[in-house]
Amino acid sequence: MSKKRIGLRQLKLLFVKLVLSLFLLSVAWVLLYKWVDPPATLHMVKRRAEAGKADKNEPTIKQTSVSLDEMSDQLPLAVVASEDQLFLQHSGFDMDAIMDAFKRNQKGGNIRGGSTISQQVAKNVFLWHGRSYLRKAVEAYFTVLIELIWGKERIMEVYLNIAEMGDGVFGVEAASQLYFKKSAKDIGRQQAALLAAVLPNPIKYSAKNPSGFVLRKRGRIARAMGRLGGTTYIKTILPGYEETK
């Protein structure tokens, strides 16, 4: 056998080992976060760095992780109504929304996404922000993993703890304390809808000083929460569920 063939076999073996190692590492990473809250995300680190450049004082990130049963059941309902109404039905991807976003983006104008809550969690926890095909492919891979390993309850819990809801304000507990002076457990429907209303762009839109646009969107989200059936709709992902009176 020639040296060239031996070299190719060694390269192929090395490639297979590399792919297998990356696969096992990614599975272990996802398994770890099934029980351990992510200490930070790349987006949090980036926002902290940006704040440091804008303000020479020590920048801060506000974030406190709480379990799903330490949150008002209105909060998961609000983000489902606003961001992903098929969250409980799909397996990580809403193909109709993805195709609709693709068609709209082909026409030009503002770029619109078709990401589900599961895809947003995969992106924010494990990846960097960007629009390359490589990142989208890796995002899809991690989306499949968290759907299989975490399940809907953990995906929702992590999402509500890492979503940016203001300038450097991450998660519903920090947002509730800052904007409403209460814990996430005590948030009502209108307040939950308001937090969900700023999610697409929490730097542009404010829950503390909501614009007319944000208030109108809050109203639409609150109505959508009712059309979904209220908190009964999401009882399958709420541990120790008790319907809000």
C-alpha cells in the first residue's frame, strides 16, 4: 500500500475521531445544562463588553435564575402567545414560519426570523449571534438535542431565565424586580404581556417606559393569551400547576 493511501486513511480516521469527539462533547454539554443553569451566555458576555466600551465604569449584567415553578404561569403563556404559539406542538422547528420568513426576506427590507423558542434557546445558550449558514446549521443541531434531552419544560425555563428584556437585563426575575418591584412569581397577565412585547428588540423597546407601539403590542399579546385558553394551555409544562384565578 502506498504512503499516499496510508496518509488518506489516517486523515479519514482522524476526521471520524474529531467528529465523534465533538458529538460526544456537545451531548455532554447539553446534558449538563439539563440540570445546571448556564452561568452566562456569549450574548451576555458581548453585552457586558459593549457596555464597558460605552461607559468606562464597571458594566453590569442583571440576571437571576429561578425555576419554572418560581415564576408566574402568566410568563410562559405570554412568550408562547408572542413568540411561538406552536411551542407545545412542534419538535423544535415551525416550518411554515421559517418558509414565511424566507419569502419575506427574499423581497428585501427588514430581515425577519422564523425561529421558535427552542431555536432561540439553542442559539443563545450554545452559540454566537450571526446570520451565516454555518451558525444556522449548528443551531438546528443543538435545537434537536435540547428537544430530545431537555424537553419543553426545561427549554421554557432556560428561555425565561436568559431572554434579554432590557439593556443588560436578562431573565424574568431580574426584569420583574427592576420594572415592577416584585418577584417573577407575582407577575400578572398585563405585566407578563409587557415583558413579552419587548423581546424582539429589548434595546429599542422598553418595558420601563413603554411607547404607544409597545402598549398596543402588549394588548395584542394579552388577547392572544386568552385565545390560547389562558394558563390552562401550558399546564403540561408547569410543575405543581395551579390555574391562576
